[in-house]
Amino acid sequence: MNWKRATIALLATTPILALFAFGLTRDPREIPSPLPGRDAPAFAMAVMPPAADAPATSDTVRLAEQRGKIVVMNFYASWCLACRDEHPVLQALAPEYRDKGVEFYGVMYKDSPDALRRWIAEMGGQPYPTLVDPGARTAIDYGLYGVPETFFIGRDGRVARKHVGPVTRDVIRATLDSLLAAGGGTPEAGGGA
Amino acid sequence: MTRLVGYSGILVALALSLVGAVAAFVAAARRGRTSPLARSAAYVNGALLLVANLAMVVALVTNDFSVSYVAQVGSRSTPLLFSIISLWGALEGSILFWAGVLTAYAAAVVFTSRRRDDATIGYATGVLHAVSLFFLILLVGPANPFGLVTPVPFDGPGPNPLLQNHVLMAVHPPLLYLGYVGMTVPFAYAMGALLSGKLDADWSRATRRWTVTAWGFLTAAIIAGMWWSYEVLGWGGYWAWDPVENASFMPWLTATAFIHSTMVEERRGMLKGWNVTLVISTFLLTILGTFLTRSGVLSSVHSFAGGSIGYYFLSFIAVVLVASLVILAGKSDALKSEGRLESAASRETAFLVNNLLFTVFTFTVLLGTLYPLVAEAIRGVKVSVGAPFFNQMTLPLCMALLFLLGVGPALPWRRTTPEELRRKLLAPGAALALALVVAFALGERDAYALAGFAFTGFALVGNLQEYLFGARARMRALGERAPTALVRAVAANRRRYGGYLSHVGVLVATAGIIASSADKSEHEATLRRGESMTIGRYTVRYDDTWGRKEPQRFVVGSAVTVLRAGAVIDSMAPRLNFYNMSSQPVTTPAVRTTAREDLYLILMAFEQDGSKVTIKAIVEPFVVWIWIGGLVVLLGVVVAVWPGGGRRPSALGARPGASRPQSAARTPQPETRIPELAR
Amino acid sequence: MRNVIAIGLALLAAIGPIDAQAPSASRPTPAADSLLDARTREVASGLRCPVCQGESIEQSPAELAVELKGVVREQLAAGRTPEQVREYFVARYGEWILLEPRPTGFNATLYLVPPLLLLGGAVVIVVLLRRWTRAGAAQPAGASLDDELLD
């Protein structure tokens, strides 16, 4: 029995096993986004009219105009089951935080205005506007790969956080509270809610 | 009742495998013999696990939802066949099935070796028991399929929709397990031989039949998996280098290298180190593959949920990896070659190069599969390694292997002369040129495809002509007529000609793969009723959409008529299936197969009233030859392992140190062959 | 539920909700083949479909994949280079959107190690062959006839 070679073999297996052990601690399905910390991609999206027969508004929301405010963007769709889970959370917290200067926007993903309006009515209303994203171009700009996904943009126009999956009270409170406390950013002319 | 029968059977088997392993190792180490206790334990365990598997099938078929596994995958609306095969549809059931196949193999090994009583067999039996022990521990612990469910639910969710769509799901997993699990046997023999120190040609001959059989099953399983993927997943492809596909492919590569390289050991006593390492690697790769896809380490189409089972597998891998490598390294002095390479242009060298190519191939696939993990560990960034990487890196290796497939049969053992080589390679060389010209003339312009066709033609003739040479030698030497000579030549050398037949099968499949990848064409269009689209030689006209309610799903199909040159040749109906348990539909493509090409239709979208549909059409040449090639490979395996007939390899002087004493009796005396000396 | 969700989601996104109106009535009809199409196909084949399992956005029927492919096409038409288009996606989705890791930095090991292994093995074989055949004993040549009669 050649003990020298045996020991070398034993040592050689260590890095391999360490790699597998490491693998067990990771979730292969969790994909970290490169956006947090970077400037939020600019967008200009039309607001969805609240009713089918309401006159088409010319309201457009541009990110550039939101500089100095904190923005929450929630991508969702009526066919998305998990979006139903998070709706009550957003419904409850949006008015509270709007008073503190946070803008909430829903963004329609791969859906039709009529279906979405029906869904909103069914879910008991939505205290913030929904924006229309034709061709999912803004979604792609934000690196979306499913719904729901929620982006938190700070006063400085950078993406502070991306949350994949239904957003929870804890996540919203923690993120917004810290963004509000941080304050800062150059006060823009005409900025503020 | 089934719970009781199944679970208690597993418990008893667990105890017996522990006892059997200990008894076998002790008997082999102390007395250099087998242990009757271990042998009996193997038979009993085989029976117990068979009963446990049957009990589970009964529970599934009778919809006994008090059994946890049935509550997980069973459903009252699942058809009978799919109820039965959901035995292997989810994690717990598949582990139960694995244990059943493993204990059956162990019993078979003990039975076929019942007349032998040496340390190698003793250790091997112990290893088989030890591996069984692991899976039985899983069955008693994290993967228990016989748990109790209270209160008993009325119905279950049914098996995964993807597993109910096609009858090939009845075939692919059992074949895969028979192949995968079968690789435990050569591993056990290899460990036995290392531990007992007896590394003569005996051990590799003993394992050869087992390895070739397991290899045959694994090949069949991979082909069936590709076929299923093609017919069910609806993207027109059959291989995506997904981690689970790689997990089955890597052991196949090392096993293929082994069944070739073992011939060198039998004849010349060389490449022992290679052979033992290849066999051990094959088994390690099967366990690794299972670990990667079942523990949630990698994301794959096949992954089962994560959970604690990953830690069990990791521990098992650690034990097996350390034990086998330490023993291999420690006993490596016994792996010295008994012969030497004599010439670069010899079959030994060809097999050595073969080993190198297959090893690098396996390593490349392994590296690509594991790299996301490595990158995350070292760089902290998530990367993905997809088909483009694997295709790019393995294509050159495949070309080299194709070339070797053609040259190998032309090279005799030990050495050859340039004239001899020229004689043998003349026809294949002509075939290479011909294939190149024909492919080019038919419009092929892709460089790899042209090279691939050329080498395939080369190797095809190189292997087929061996039948001719064999028959001709008999005709000349023994005066037999052509048909008799051919049949007798094959019968006298089953392993050899079976092997060549398998080569032919591989080559036919290769031609299919090259053509269907390089010359595929596709087109997608939205059609109203009566509108048509053209693809290749076909015109596809949309007629109508229908819906049908089945017990476990709702099926929507679009009827289309297919025309060629203005004449109606077929009607097809690509479908979308909506299962009760899932809100997402599963596609069933409509495939029209001819020897020349497949017309592949996918229903992408449809309007509620059927006024418009979106259909994607793909034309893929030569796909059917992939499946036919696979069948020919299996035919070759059957010929090769057919018992009886042919000389035993040991009769050809594979004894260590011997220099082929028989050759003197068979070869005409040197004096008469060299004219000068005949005077 | 296994990853049928990924495939299923892709298909669902493709067909839209069954009970709502007009699912995907407006799928773009593929244009006639052109240089732009070929370039789009090439870049798209290297980008992973984020909602599928292992498919490229070129292959995948998912609606998101179709949109992403449209973005690729637009950017190429606007004059961006393939590398710039890839960089656009990497900046938004991360490196894993590339089906093949960039061969820079540590990733280079992925591309270099297999060929080096092959080369190293080949060198070893050649060296061993040289050493052994030089010292090889004389044996009668022309053993091929043997092989046809024996195994």
C-alpha cells in the first residue's frame, strides 16, 4: 500500500468536496441583478386611463422628472398569480408612504388595459397609477424576467434595490425607511411631492 | 397494507445490507474468500426490494392516498400506464426504483459468480452491499416514499404533466437506471480487484459483460431521452447540454473508453491504470450526476426540489470519492503494464489515443457543467454555460473521434507495415472523398458538417469492410462460401463484429445529427382559416382548431393539411395540453417523419374562436436516422454479449509475459512467407 | 413543481390568458431573410432566454424572448455592434444572460484547460511512444492475417 500516493489522493479530493459543499449553500435559481447601485434606466411611459371609456390622457411619466423623489416601480400583470399576493401590501402602504414623498407606480407587463382594469376592480382598487409599457421595452431595460418584480429608486436616481417575487411589508418598510432616512441627493429645482 | 409491506421490507434490507457488507469485507480480508452470509443477504435484499417496488405500484394503481408518495404524484384521473410509471416520476419513487435495480444487480452478480470463491468477489459483494446501504438509508430517511398521510386525501395532484405526455416516459427512466445503476457492478469489481491485489486480465474480463450490458442500457436510455425530448418539449431539438443530460452523458463517455481500453489489457496486459480509473470514474460520475440534479446545486429541466437529501448525497460522494481514490492511489504499484507499445501505428496506440480523447471530452463537459458553481465560488458572480460553449469545445474532439473510428479497425495489434495500412485504408479513403463531394454537391457548405460527413463515410466503410475481410479470410483459408463464411466469421468473433456493428450504428446516428443540426430550416407564421405557409418543399394550410376534454387535461389542437408540390400528402394536428394541476400548458408537437426529413409543427398560439393560429414549422433532415442508428448500436451490443461461441480471450495468450504462443501455430511459418528463405 | 413552470410560463406568455380576449393575435410575421436577420440570429443565439431552461432567445417561443430578440434587431439596425448589444443585456441582466461566458479573466480557464489537457496528454503519449519503440524488440510483422482468423 503506497501511503504517499494515497495521501496525495486524499488531499486532491478536498477542493472538489469543498466546491460541492459550497454548492449546497447556493440557490441556483436566484439571479442577482447588476442594477442596484447603478443609475436607473430612463423611461417615459403613458399612464393607463382609469376606465375604458375615459379619454386617453396625454399624461406621461418620465423618470427624469422624478429626480429628487423616491420611486417604487412594481411590474405586474393580471395573469400573474403571485401579484395577487402582494397587491394588498402595496394597496396598504402606498398611501402611507406617498405622504412621506414616495411615488408608487404600477407597470403593466404583457397585458391588456381592459384585463388589468378588471383585475384592479376585482382586487379592490389601486391607490397609484399604472403605466403602460408597450413591447415591454422598459421591462427589458430593467432586466425583468418575470412578474412580479419591484424596483426601488432613490432620490439620486439610482436603483437602490430590486425585489423579485411578491413584495412584502417588511421589504417595503425596510427599504423605504432607509431611503427616507438617508435623505441627501441634490435638491432639484421644483422637486418634492 | 402496502405501506407496511414496503417499509418493513426496506428496514430489513437495510439491516441485511449492513450485515452483508461487514461480513463480506471481513471474510475477504481475513480469509481471502466470499461470505455465505453476504451472498444470502444479497438474494434476500433483491427479493425484498422487488416486493417493495411492487407494493408501491399497487398503491399507485389503487390510488391509496394514505401513502405519502401516492399522495404526492397520484391522481384518480391519471391513465393506468402513467400511474404505473409514476413510480419513478418524483424523487422518493425514483430512489425506491434505484434501490430495486441495485439490489437486483447485486443478486445477479452473486448468482453468476456462485462458483467463484476468492477475495475479489468477496470485496465486490461487500461494495455492492455498502452502496445499497446508502440508498436504503435514504429510503428510511429523507426520501421515504411509504410515509403515512393522515387524514387521507380524496385525490392527488397527479404526476408532472411533462411526464404524462408521451409513452417514451415508460421507457427512458428504466433504461437509464439499468444503465446507470449497472455501472456499480464494474466499480465493485474494480475495488475488489484493487483490494485483493489481483489485477490480472481476469477481473476486466469478469466485468466486461456487465459493463457492456450496462453501457448498452445507458446508450438506449440516452437515445430514448433524446427522442422523448424531441417529441415532447417542442423546440425541435434533442440535446441541449442541460446538466441532467450531461450527467448521463459523462459516465457514458468514460464507459465507452473503458470497453475499448479493456481489450488492450486483456491482450497485452497494458493500460491497467487507465482501466481501473475509467471504471471508478464512471461510477463516481453516476453518483455525481445524481447529486448535481437532485440536491438543488444546479438548475436543470430535471431538477427535483432541494432539501436535506443534498447533504446525504454529499456525504456519500465524500466517502466514495475518498475511499476509491485513496485505494486506487495506494495500490497503484500493482497497476504496472505487462507489455509495451511497439509502434505508433498499432491498435494499442489507437486505444490509448481513444482514452485520451474521451477523457478530455468528459473533463470538458464536467468543467462546463460545474463552472457556474466554480465561478460563483471564486468570483462571486453568476454565469451560465450553455449549448454554444459545449458545441464549440467538443466538436473538434468529435471530429478526431470520428477519424479514429475509421482508422482503428484498420490497425492491427502490435504493429503494421505501410503497405498493409495502405491496403486497409484505400476504400475508406475513397469513401471520404466521395462523401465530401456528394455533400458539397447537395448543397452542404458548413465546414464542420462537410468534415463530419467525410469522416463518417470514411469510418463507415472502414468498419463495414471488416466484415468483408473476415469473410474473405475464411473463404480463402477454409474454403467456405461467402454467406457461410460471413455468418461463421461473425459467430466466431461476436465481440469484434458486434462492436463493429455498434460502430456502424454510432456513425448512422452521427450522420443524422450532423444533417439535422447543420441543415435545419424553420419558419413561423400566423394563419387565418384556409391560409397557408411554405417551408422547404411543404405547404402547411390551417384548417380549424378543436378542443377535447380528457380526464386529466384539456387538449386544444389545430388541424392543418400538408401539401407538397400541390398535392395533399398528410394532415397533422399540433396540440397544446392544459392539465388540471397546472395553469401552464404543455405542447405536443406534430411530427411527420420520413427517411429524408422530419416536418415538425408547433402550435404557438391560437385564438379562442379558432380564427387565427400561430404555428412554427421546422424541417430537419435525417432525424429518423438518429433513432435507427441507436437501435443498430443496441443490436451490436446484443451480438457482442451473446453467450457461447468464439474463443475465450485468455486462449489468445493474454497471460502476463506470454508472447502469443498460439500465433506460431496459426501463422504460416516465416520461412515460407518470405520467398528468399523458402529456397 | 419542477421547471415545467419555466417552459409553461413561456408558453403561457406566448398564448396569453385563455379566458381573456385575443391572445397574441399580433405576433410579428417573420420578415424575408436579410443580412440584418442573419446578424440578429447570431447575436440572439448567444443570449439566454431568462424564462426558459437553457434555450436561447433565438430558439425560444416565449413572448419575452421574442421581445428581447426585437430589441437586438432594433439595436443592430440602429448601428450598434454585436458586442455593444451584448453589453447592453449584461448590464441589465447580469453575466448569466450570455450563454457562453466571456473568455476574459478567470473565465479563461474554462476555455484553456481542456485544450491544454489534450495537448499535454498528446505530448505524454508521443514521448512514451518514442521511448518504447526505440527499445522495441523485433517481432514478425504482418500480423494482420492473424487478426482475421483470431480475435
